[in-house]
Amino acid sequence: MKILSIAVNTFRENLRDKLLYNLLVFALLMIGSSILLMRLTLGEFHRLILDIGLGSINFFGVLIAIFVGIGLVSKEIEKKTIYTIVSKPVARYQFLLGKYLGLTITLFVNTVIMALGLLVVLYAQAVPVEGMLFKALALIFVEFMVVTAVALLFSTFTSATLSAIFTLALYVIGHLTADLRTFGEKMDGLSRGVLDGIYYILPNLERFNLKGHVVHHLEVTGSDLMLIVTYGATYTAVLLFTASLIFHRRDFR
Amino acid sequence: MTPNYDLVVQTEQLSKIFRVGFWGKRVTAVESLNLEVRHGEVFGFLGPNGAGKTTTLKMLMGLIHPTSGHAQLFGRELGDPQTKARLGFLPESPYFYDYLSSREFLGFYGHLFGLWGKVLDKRVDELLELVGMTHAKDLQLRKFSKGMLQRVGVAQALINDPELVVLDEPMSGLDPIGRKEVRDLILRLKEAGKTVLFSSHILHDAEVLCDRVAMILKGCLVACGKVTDLLDQGANHQVELMVDHLTPEGLDHLRPLTDKVVIQGDRMLVVLKSQQEVGGALEIIRASKANVVSLNPQKGSLEDLFIREVKEHRNPSEART
């Protein structure tokens, strides 16, 4: 119940954050702009709209996850609001989970709004909507959850600016881990082991990317989908657990 | 540390060392602090800025982990959720969630204590009434003045009807009216049987409000006890004597007994070294046929004691002379 109260308060805080609206407006503009771009392209209209649409939802959602996520905890410490919460019968992990859940709700609402924007564009251009699109959107949301947890983890021990840089870096690397593995395969012995280790430790965010499947009408089996969601959930849980451990030891000066 | 249930706050050798900077240089914020706050008293925690007051309070509130030593609240170790339900805390110059109205703000804190629905509404209304903020219940906190923020801050600390109320610098940054309101509120809490622990560097407030005070300097406790006892200890027992028409010869006789003489026309203000000199001084005055206008024994103030302690810490030899 305490976690939920903090989550609702965080959601309310997010709703009154101008940054969120700016990003949302840009996302909708980007999705809408695919109509204009379509006129400059020969053929493949449908692919273009789907590609730009899903890409925009992913990109702006990640920006919200990072830039609102890094402020979740650091802003509370900076403004000393956390003092009044932690001195009440609220465990630190409850505070952290509440903040996380709050932003997750915000991201969910945003994803729904952006998805509706995309659906409107698809409908206007008479592009057939397939079930795969919703699977892709669901996985994009799972990716947001992982990225938010990364941002939250960093913000429990470092400043907002550094957290943003680290999280952005991890987001980019997370989409390139396959290359890391390929690179490792060309080596041997210790270097290969190290690169393999890094490959398994870092989040493999490319797993959540089904844009190609949607655009090229490829299928993903239900069990594969479950596996990817489980991977995202487990990764998030580990991140949140680590964040709680760090947060528990922290002094609020 | 054996639990003492008669004490609301008890610390034993409580210390905090911070590591600052890149190389983790050790800075002692609080050193071997022994403190006891009893049920139902108003306890002032005094010291200059940077003395370690806030660090100590934060340790008690579970915001900072002590480096060594022990502390108990209501006879239980720090961090016990049951203990936290019995205390209220107002941090120094807080900002709060400025996108909330005072009603939403207090409602949120109420939820953290499991208060919902009508019980919560009633409690919020009572508190807004208590701190005189009923008129601004639907106004966003971002539109509040500092005094108003401080008042909803106090309301926030009282949402769970706590037995111990801890206020960090509750008077700082407030105008005289705001300060008086906080003072009245503290007295009202005392009447209601609450224990109040507050830190301050405004000594006058402490002198008026506190049953007992502790003075801390550079993380070390330098004085602790009843305000009256400390004032007696600290008083220099000087006596101010106002005399009319004292002859120059009379003044010459009087001088050895005085610390200071201020002449204003026919009238002069004589500060006697101690109360023992009063008899002798009066005899000299009578002999020279002068009139005594007034005689005031000087009461020491916490401020005098405070300044002396600070001096003693900076330069022990200077303070003794």
C-alpha cells in the first residue's frame, strides 16, 4: 500500500512535469511526419510508416525513461523531500519501488498515447494493422522498464548528470551487444572469456526490438515472446534489487 | 546498550565520520555523543552552524548511518519501523512536493501511515486548523511563502499524532511572527504531552521554550542540563548599580569594586564585579550622600554561555582570562 501511495504520488509528479509533455508532443509529431516522408518515397509506404512510428515510440519513450528516471531519486534527495518519507515507517526499498512503479505507470500511459497516435496514422493511410504490431509495442514497453531500472540504479549512487550519461551509454551498448559477441568470437582465450562475460552481464536490448518483424511480416512464437518478457522482468528485478541494496546503505547528507 | 524505556531518546558514544572528496578524507561530524531526552520535555539541541546538530538528528531519524556508538528511540534500536510510527520529523528548510496542494500533500503522508478516507480527511482538517492554514488548503505548495511552508511542514510531522516531534531549525528563516507561531506550537505540543526535540542556533527561543538543552560544538557535547542550572553556572554574577550625584572621592573609593563605570552627567552606571561587592559599594555611596536609583543583578543568558564555550574551544587560555 505504501509502495502504491508513493507510486501514485510519483505519477502525479510526472504528470505535472513539462519535460514529459515536450517529449510526448515531439513523439507524436515524428509519428505524424511519416505521412510527409511517405510522399518523398517510392513504394514501401507501409514499411516507412511502421518503421518511423515504432522507432519514434521507442526513442522518445527511452528518453522519458532516462530523463525522468534519473530525477526520480536524485531530485528527492536534492530537495530533501526524501527526509520526510524515510523518517516515516517506510522502508527504503519501498520508497525505491514506489518511485519505479510510478514512472512505469507514466511510461505505460505514454506508450498507449503514442501507440494510439501511430494507429491513427495507420488508419488514415489505410495500412492493415497486424497482431505483430502489438507484440512489438509490448516489448518496447518491457525495454522501457529495463532502461528505467538502469536509470534508477545509477541515480541511487551518482549525480543526475552522470546517471543520464551512464544510462544513455548502456542503452546504446545494449543494442550493440551482438557485435560484442561477434568480436569475441574472433579472439581466443581470456579476451574471449571477458567479452563473453560482458555480453552476458549487459542487457541485450536488441532482444526487445521486433520492428523488423513487424515491417517484414515475420512471426514470433508465443514461447519466444514469453522468454523475452521473462528475460526483461528478471533483468529488471536484479537491477532493482541491486539499487535497493545500494540505497539501503546510503547516507542522506 | 541496555534499553531505558523512560527515555525517549538515548545515545551512547554516537559518532559519525564522513568521507569527503575524491580521496575520502575523514571528517568527524559527531564525536562520542551521549544524549538523553526524557518523556514530555522540550529539549533544545543547540550549537553554531556546522556543529553536527543536523547530522545527529538525521542519525536518529535513520537518514544517516552512525559510524560507531548506539542510539535508541523509545528504548528500541534505530530504524525499527514501530519506532518510526511514533515520531514526526521536520527537516531544515524543506521544499516538499510543490506540485501538490496542502490537502493532497498531507493526504499523501497520511497514506504512508495507513490513514485513508474519512479518518484521514478529519486529521488533515484538524492539522490545517492547528497550523492556521485552512484558508490555503487547496493552494499548490509552490505558491507558498517560507512561513507557510514551515507550517505545513510542521503539520506533516504531526500527521500520525507522534509522541516525539523532532524539528530541525524550525525557526530559521522565519519572520518574528512566524517564529512566535512556531514557539506557540511547540508549547502547545508540550501541553498535549508530546516530547519535542528541536535544534536551533537562535538561543533566545531555546531559553524561553526548553526544559533542558544540550550544546554541541564541532561534534562534541560541551554542556547539557536544565536551562536554569546552565544559566546559574554560566552567570558572571555581576551587579549593575545606577547612582545619582556621586562625588569624585566616592567614585575613587568605588572603582576597585567595579568592572566598568559609565558617566552620564550627574548619573552614573557602575558595574560591580560580583554580588559580594554590593554591601561595600552601598556603604561608600551612603557615605558620599549619593542616591541609589536602581540595583540589578545580572542574569546570564544562554548566549553568554554559548559565546564563552565557543571561545574556550577556539582558544582555551583566552577564555579563562
